[in-house]
Amino acid sequence: MDFHPDQGLTAFRQQVREFLHHNLPADLAGKPSASIRSALADLIRWQRILNAKGWGAPYWPQEHGGTGWSVLQRLIFDEECVAAGTPTQDGFAQKLLGPVLNAFATAEQKAAHLPAIFNGDRLWCQGFSEPGSGSDLASLRTRAERDGDEYVVNGQKIWTSYAHQADWIFLLVRTDAEAKKQAGISFLLVDMRSPGISVRPIHSIDGCHHLNEVFFDNVRVPVGNRIGAEGDGWKITKFLLNNEHATAADLPILRRYLLQLKQLASSQRVGTGALIEQREFALQLARFEAQVTAIAMLVKRVAAMEQARDHSPAAHALGSMLKVRGTELQQRMTEFMVEALGEYGAVAYPTPENLTLQALPLPAEDIARGIAMEMLFRRASTIYGGTSEVQRGIIAKLQFQL
Ligand SMILES: Cc1cc2nc3c(=O)[nH]c(=O)nc-3n(C[C@H](O)[C@H](O)[C@H](O)COP(=O)(O)OP(=O)(O)OC[C@H]3O[C@@H](n4cnc5c(N)ncnc54)[C@H](O)[C@@H]3O)c2cc1C
């Protein structure tokens, strides 16, 4: 791995910056959001701007209509987008389902779904977890029984992010109750408007509605909506979950927190001085800077391995390390920001998505916007995408294969 500046990457960064400078509408830039995903209309508008440039699928290879960027280029794109404050994309479609469709779908299935992803016409959610089947995903019980050319789906999913906004869901179902538990699972694409689907909101600790329960009551799904063969669901899931290790730490977000902390360091007053003059604050800020830099180094290393299609135990273990260290750092940094805000730290700003908090008073300083809610939301970062305990188990197990 080479840590010297790469001229090609520097030029690429400049190209992305220029594009963002000229094409990110001012009314979308840096818009506060009540969650990790932007408001629906903003997300769709931004997706269409990217698509018009040919960047509708920044993480996919060219042969599937993507940009063909290297892993490091994708990371730079993410970093510049976070720094410019662009709306988010539909991560479920872009980072999870898209690669699965590219690798396993038929030409007909690709034609039916890919154009709608490029243009933001169809948003997706992920129906994997069930009550009692989260970490132990293979124990899932939602069943799909064959009836002619259709499956009849019955069961329940939980923690389904943005199911209330999604047009379609990619779903793990049990198609064979007799087979060994991993072998009896299949991967279906289901239209959320199908009769028999109901969505119930779960309000999270940040006061927002991102999460849902989704119920399936005799939902009829064409067999043609199955990806891969019957019983291939687990193989496809392993591919999907192992797809992107380098992004597991969410480095662009950590960099944004660091920047916010530096802004607070000079803008917040303690007595007659700036916050940065407080020794304890300055020390902690320096520690965070060192930790974010260490994560950035590890990201570069993992990206190099991913680029070389290295699927060794070491690559997997490093991906899990990034997830653990990155998400735990997200929690510590957001907690520290809330503390640094003093009395403003306890105030959450109202947003259209966050009606339950609308009665709270508004602090005068813009810098506090969204920080308390971000801190509360990030409590979940060590759970979603695989809990820290499970990641540590993976690291321990893989260590014996190194
Ligand atoms: C904000 C948020 C968004 C989410 N979005 C989605 C989504 O869109 N789609 C979706 O399908 N799911 C989603 N999830 C669900 C997420 O994938 C699960 O919550 C996660 O996999 C953990 O499963 P669980 O909640 O059932 O907890 P459990 O698996 O029951 O775990 C409970 C506790 O036991 C520990 N534990 C479990 N197994 C082990 C083990 N082998 N070794 C050591 N400790 C263990 C865990 O670390 C945890 O502390 C989301 C979750 C959150 C919090």
C-alpha cells in the first residue's frame, strides 16, 4: 500500500469538487436532516442530478451502467459529498441491492429494476431482520409457499429502515422449512403496494421515524421476482453483507464530526475565552484527530485489499475492525459534541420529519442544529450492519485463519 499522494486521485477529487460546486443546488446544500437519510424529495432530486451527469450509480462497474470508479475514488466521492453537504442517495439500492442485481439477476430483472434505481424512480428497503432473528439471521421464519407461478408470503420483518417511503423491498424468506436453516432461504423482490403488506412505524430514541415493522399476510409474489435459484438466499446474503468493508467506519462522517468540533472549539465561549483554551477539551480534540487519522489509514489499507479483490480472512477481519472502531468513535464524538455545546446540547431542533420535538425552544446558535439528534441516532450504529459484539466474534474467529 502506498501512502504517497496520488496525482490521479488528486485530480479526481478536484473534478468531483467542481461538479458539486456547479451542480449542487444551494437550497439542497448542507440542509439539516433529522436522520441519516435526506428528506425524500431532496434525495430524489439529487439522484436525478447525479444521473444526468452519468453518476447515477457511483459504486458500480461500468458494464452495469456505473461509473467504474476504483474503491479509493468512491471513497473520495463520498467524502466530497459529505463535505459539500449533498443530500444522501438510496443506500439500500446503491450499495446493497444494486451489486446483488448486477451479479445474480437475469437480464429481464435487470431491465425491470436498474433504470428506476439510476433515476431515483424506485426506492428500496431491506427486509432481513425479524423479531428473534437479527444477529442469527438464518433462523428467520417469514415463509414463502409456492402456489403455481407465485409465492404466498406470510410473516413479519422488523427494524425495516424507510419501509414507509420505499416502493419495493428486497426480502429474505424461508422457502424450504425442512432444509438446513441456511439452505432453505430465498431472496425475493416485492412491490410494497402488494395487497397484504402493512407497515407500522417504530419511533426511535432520536424522536424520528426511520424504522418500521412490516407485516406480510398472504402476499402474492411472482416467482419471476426471485433472485437466483430457490435456496440461494443465503449465498446472496453473504455476498451482499461482504460487499463493502472500506465504508464500514463511515469515515466521511467522522471527518465531518471533527470539523464540527473544530468549529465549536473557536465559536463556543467558556467565561471570556474560547472552548479550545480549555485543556481538557483541547486534549480530547487532539485524541479524536489521531483516532480519525488512524481509521483513515486503515480505510486506505482495506480499500487497497478490496481493489485487489482480496477476500482473505485478513480483509474480512479488518472490515469488522473498521465497523467496531468507526461506529464506537461516532458515538464518542457525538457525545462529546453535545457536552461541548453546554446548555444547547440538550436541545433538538424540530424538522418536518421530527414532529414530536416541535414544541422545544430553538437555540440561537446554528451550530447546535441536529447534533443532539445525531448523538441519539448514533447509539444504534453499533447495532445496525452487525453488532459490535458479533463483529468482535468475527475478528476472533478469523484470527485463527490468518
Ligand atoms: C437503526 C437501525 C436500523 C436498522 N435497519 C434495518 C433494515 O433496514 N433492515 C433490516 O433487515 N434490519 C435492520 N436493522 C436490524 C439490525 O440488523 C439488527 O438489529 C441487528 O442485526 C441485531 O439484531 P437484533 O436487534 O435482533 O439483536 P440480537 O441479535 O438479538 O442481539 C441482542 C444482543 O445480543 C448480542 N449477540 C447476539 N448474538 C451474539 C453472538 N453470537 N455473540 C455475542 N453477542 C451476541 C448482540 O450483540 C446484542 O447486544 C436495523 C437496526 C437498527 C438499530
